[in-house]
Amino acid sequence: MKVAKFGGTSLANAEQIRKVCSIITADPERRLVVVSAPGKRFKDDIKVTDLLIKCAEKYIECGKADEEMEAVVARYAEIAKEMNIGDEIVDIIKKDLCERLSGDISNKAKFMDLLKAAGEDNSAKLVAQYLKSIGVEARYINPKDAGLFLSDEFGNARVLPQSYENLKALKDMDGILIFPGFFGYSLQGDVVTFPRGGSDITGSILAAAIGADMYENFTDVDSVFVANPNIVRNPKPISVVTYREMRELSYSGFSVLHEETLEPVYRRGIPVCIKNTNNPSAPGTMIVPERKSKNGPVVGISCDNGFCTIFVSKYMMNREIGFGRRLLQILEDEKLSYEHVPSGIDSISVILKEKQLNAEIEERILKRIKNELEVDDVSIERGLSLVMLVGESMMRTVGIASRATGAFAKAGVNIEVINQGSSEVSMMFGVRAEDADKSVRALYEEFFGGE
Amino acid sequence: MKVAKFGGTSLANAEQIRKVCSIITADPERRLVVVSAPGKRFKDDIKVTDLLIKCAEKYIECGKADEEMEAVVARYAEIAKEMNIGDEIVDIIKKDLCERLSGDISNKAKFMDLLKAAGEDNSAKLVAQYLKSIGVEARYINPKDAGLFLSDEFGNARVLPQSYENLKALKDMDGILIFPGFFGYSLQGDVVTFPRGGSDITGSILAAAIGADMYENFTDVDSVFVANPNIVRNPKPISVVTYREMRELSYSGFSVLHEETLEPVYRRGIPVCIKNTNNPSAPGTMIVPERKSKNGPVVGISCDNGFCTIFVSKYMMNREIGFGRRLLQILEDEKLSYEHVPSGIDSISVILKEKQLNAEIEERILKRIKNELEVDDVSIERGLSLVMLVGESMMRTVGIASRATGAFAKAGVNIEVINQGSSEVSMMFGVRAEDADKSVRALYEEFFGGE
């Protein structure tokens, strides 16, 4: 039994949904299907989820949002009409939206989640309806009925352990099950959503729960590429990649899979296949626990922008036991998460996402570091990009660091930070933002033999 | 006015002490002199400080240590005899040792400090006596009388701020002042010593206190070398090095200067000169606040052995705010200090000196990390060496990392850890202990053009 998940562009219109349904019915193992909300039909289109966010915001502001709700309904109605599945489903969707809008707006995050989840939920109802209309035994599954319970962190939920036991029952149900992605329910019965892109997580949880043979993730590209196609022209595809490699890649800039997606399948050792809805016969990218094929030590190059460095120096810092811990405590008090902490004997840097800092937080932490840690100097430098070289066998291959740093030198890029040695999967280079693309291209040239 | 400090080999016998005295009298600016305890006269000789440690240990164990005490007295007596300064000074030294041995042994660390300090203290008395005997106006200065007060951390003391004010008065005293290195007094009046090699610190504190024009540190080498002469044959000398560069070098394996030596002169911007007692006309190595001469970006290569890595991995570690801080807290609870904390997205490593760990501490921290942080995996790997490339302009020079990693690759050395980016002065490479010497030689070859 396979779990198949389809992303937003695969559900953007009737034509795409027909492709999805023919993919589903082409393999009898594809019995548990996770769907996203309808995505963009064309470049400047608006995703249904974004329409829903607008709708929710307008409602909170004005107490009504008729126009915005109508825009959402119109998207579904257009699809339903083109698929000849009648008006009944549109009425169901409209009624559902009205009910959601009449929810409690006193907790804004909770209300937003309730509205946002409508995209996937109604998408699932629509797909089930279409399959039934063409004579396929299919049904919509409500996540609450199925027992997908999440922590009550609105917009940022985590699955609760009992969900896996609950969801196991899906395995024994007949027909094709259409499950909405992106959300579940808190133990209090509220709709809660995963971080955005979370339909991938739903699919991963279901695959783990039923012990699927494979988790197929259908998107709009033939495969994952070794580097960002917006930076490198026609990059090579990745045919096989390990969980750990994929996690590093998706964490640090690869947007194909949301970074937390893999945890449930990782824990169960279930292989994942990234495939293209528009070209289902292409082999795609397989994500597996262990990789035997030897495609060279580097599997991918990623890049993530928008980091800053808090640089702290104090003569004799290394003599002070607890200095680093107290510095991290100050960041923790401000709920800041950091990426790396390179250190010298008299200095320590903390690299973190700069969007976490606003002027107020920045002023507060700089003041605390100065006063409480009695440092000689503390400053923040913005505009750092992190370029990652990813590959499991890299660390046991002499000369990778040399080839990588040689590529930077050849491109005339000064490396501000190097962090290698903890992760066995990646090597990190911090460069100025303006050098980021150049760096990715230089590494691609070095490790994948030219564009 | 200059402060001149002479190390143990410069005071090992009468011949050496004569050299010291002729150096002192050759420059009228050399008015404040710091001396160590007599060091080794030949390869397998025992330093007076080590004789004193033996003596103290024997006394604690047996309640007497006549033979050990006699061995110490014999060293001074031999010197006094060869210098024709009479028996009186030997009686003074013998009486001093007897008095120290009758001290309180209930606090072992305190007793050890009292005994250890006798080496420098009597060395100073002897040198002063000799200078007087040849008609030079000189006198022994007692650190308590001069007001050198230290924290009461026996064997690991730090100077107390009021000492600087007290010591200023030395500037106005007549004649040549012979000051014993290595120890001072707690505010309770107990003798306390600096970490070993601490005579350098005494000299540095005195130079800062009197605002000396220069702090001359006399030892037994013509200069500091760019790499360890035991590893690289005939390494090039360093003519000028900055405080920050020297501190990195001495912290990470250069044994010429004790790593904390420079702080007091650093704070006052006083230049330091490392010179050779046996070849005082050689220019030596100057340590200065700023370096203008351009000798290439790398000034030295150091290497320190005996590190271990605590490797911790946990899936989704990066999602847990406070993880790193809690890990460092566990180490802090055990009073462990660490050097570097490289991190990946699911893993973090802590690099620390392995001698800090015994089986008991190791078991306890591994257990705590496992239980309290609920990690997937935690392990300790020993036998790591840290090779440092040091130089102030390195970080602004494109291609240094490339040349360095290229040298490792050429030597067939796998780099386990790279830490670059916080210190603006150094670049750190972690390698297996068995690759350490090979790495230093490869870097020397690359940056200093062959042995």
C-alpha cells in the first residue's frame, strides 16, 4: 500500500485534478491519498490558501468578508463545473466556509487555522466526489474522525504520538481514501495546522502510521535537482538521496519538501519518491534510509539567505567557564533560535536568522550581552548567506574541503565562516549575501562538472 | 624603564646567572628584573620547582623530607659557591625552606604553593646577592612588601586589581630590583602561585604596573618560530607578531609564553621582546599591538593535542530552543571548559581537552545528556589534535582556506573539523592525533615555502 500526496499545482484546476485521479487509479497500491488546497493556475494567480487568509483577515477586521469568501467558492465551483460533478458539492463547500467564518474570532491564531484548513479539506471532498462520479470507490476522510491529533500550537503544530495508533485503522478501510493535508485537530477539538507546506507532513505521518511500502510525493517537477535551478542553469537531477541528505538540503534552502516532512517516514524507514504529476512516468527522486549508489561524495548544494552574526569578544573568554552557556541563555530568554556558534579563544559568534530580530529585540540583547557578560565588544552583522555542501560520504573523503574552498577562491569569494565537523552530512560556508549565487555556481562547476 | 624576565634555564647554574647579570647591567633601562627558579642544567636534570614539589609531597606523606630538602639546598649552594658569594645566603635559603615546611599541611594546595614559591623567591635573593657582590646596587623585592596580591586560587591564581596601584611604587625605587616570579600573596597573607610558567605573568604584571617601555622576556631560544622546531626542521623565525596572534599561538601549543602572560601588557599596549639569554644580541621576536610589516597573511602554525569530541545527535534538534544551552549547562555543572561547539541541524559536537574527563565524569555526563536531553545518540571520540593557522590579515585574504585545505589534501589528511569565522586571527582544523605532525609540516610547506 502506498500513500500518495499531491501538491497545490496538482490540484489547481480540473485538468490537473483529472491527471491526479488517473495517477491514483493507475496503481492499485495507491489507496491513501493526501491532497493540498488548489494552488496557482498561472504565474500571477492566487493560491486558495492565500485567498482564505485574506478572507479571515477581512472578517476579523470588518465582521464580514462576503467578497473574499465568494472568491474562494468560485475556485471550487469552477473546478466542479468543469468536472461535471454537480452543484451539490459547491453548496457543501459554501456552507462549510460560512460555518468556519461564524467561529470564535477572539483567538486570532485559532481562527486563522480554522479558515486556512478549509483549502485542503474542501479539496479532499472535491476529489473524492469526482472519483465517485467516474465510478471509483473513494471517500473523503475527516482527520478528526481518523484521529489525527496535533499539539495546540496554531500554525505550527506537531503530531501527538497517539495519532499513529489511531490512523492505523485507515489501512483496513475499503476503497481509495482522500485525506486533506495540512491540518489536524487538537485534543480540545480545534482545527490546528502544520507550518506551511504541511500537507507533506500529513502524507508522511499517514505513511508511517499505516506502514506504507512507499510515500509518493507528487509535485510539479520531474525530480529534485542538485542545485537551485534559479541559480544554476539546467542542474542535474538527484536520482537517489538519503533521508539525512534530503533533510539537510530541505532545511537549507531546497523548497521541494518542507524540512520536517521526513521525520515520521524516517522513523519507520519508509522510502519516499518525489514525482511529477505532469510527467508521472519520469523516475523522480527516491529518498531512502541508505544509499548504495556512488554518485560521488556530494549529492547537492543548497543555499539559504537572511542570516546575521552576533559577534562577541572578550579577552580571556576561554578562562570563563559558563560564558557560552550564559550567552545562549540570553538568546533563549528572547526565544531566539540559532544555527551555529563558531568560537575562537577570545571570541564567539552566533549565527541566526535575521528575521527573528527587530530593532527592539536587537537593542535588548546587545545591552544584556554587554552588561551581563561584561564583554569587550559585541556587534551584529547582517546579510550572511549559508551555502551547504551535502553528501553522506563527504566526511570520509580526503580533499572535499580543499576542492570546495578552491572553488570559492577561484570565484573570488571570501569565506566568512566555515563550519565542518559536527554534521556528518554537510559542510557549511558562510558568505556575504551578494556572493551567494556565485558561490553555488562555483561549487556546482567543481562537483558536477559544469552547467 | 624596562622589565626583564629570565626563565629557568637562564638561572640553572652560576655560568647562566653571570650571563643574566651581564645582560641586566648592559642596559641601564633594565631596572626591574623578574627571575624564575633554577631550571635544568642538562637534559635529564630536575628543575628546582620539581624538587620542591617532591619535597612537599614527601613531607605531607611522612612528616619529614630531609633528603628532598637537602637536594634543593644543594642546588643553591652549588651556585653560591661557584659565584663566591659566601655561605650566608645558603643559610638564609635553608632557614626559609625549614620555615615553609613547618607550615600548615591541612590544606594541601596551600602548602604546595608555599613550597613551590621557594624556587623563585630564593633565586631572586641569590641574584640580588650576586649583583651586590660585584658592586651593583641591587635588592631583592618581596612580592608581599611590593603589594602583589592575588586571588586565593592556589596554583591557579589571578592578579587582584589593586596590585597595579601598589606595584607602581617600584618605579621610584633606586637600583636594580630583583623580583621573584610565579607567586604573590592572597589578601589573607598566604603564598599563592600562578599556573605553571607563571613567572612570565609576574613580569607582565610588573611591566604594566610601572608602565614600562618594554617587557623583555629572556629565554633559551633566539626567537619564536613560525612552527614547532620539533615538528618542522629549522622553521623560520617570527620577527614581529601582534598580541592577538601571539595569544592564539601560545594558547594552542606554542610553549614560549604562557597563554595568559600577555593580558596585563596587552591592556597597556606595552611591547614585548622575546630574547635569548645565551645570545642577547640576536634581535628576538617583538610582540606588538599592531603589525605593519607584511610577511604574508599567515604568521604561525600551531598544534595542540589531547582533545576529544562529545558528539550528540537528535533528530529535529534545531527545533528545540535551548538545546545547546542545556548541553553546555551539563558541562558547566561538571566544571568542564570546552574549546569549540560545531553544530549541524540535527547534531552538535563539543570539543574539549580530554584530560578533563575521567571515567566517572565521562559516565555521568553521557548519562545526563542521554536522559535529560533525550538525544538519539551521544558518544565521545578521543585523540583529536587541533591545528591552528594564525595571522591577522588572513580573514580578509581570499584563498587562504583553499591553500590550507589543499595542503591537507596533498598530505592525505582527512580534516575532521573546521572552525573558521569567529576569531579574526585564526583558522582551526581538527585532525586525528596521528595526522597532526604531518598536517603542520604540510601547512608550513604551503605557507612558508618548504623547510
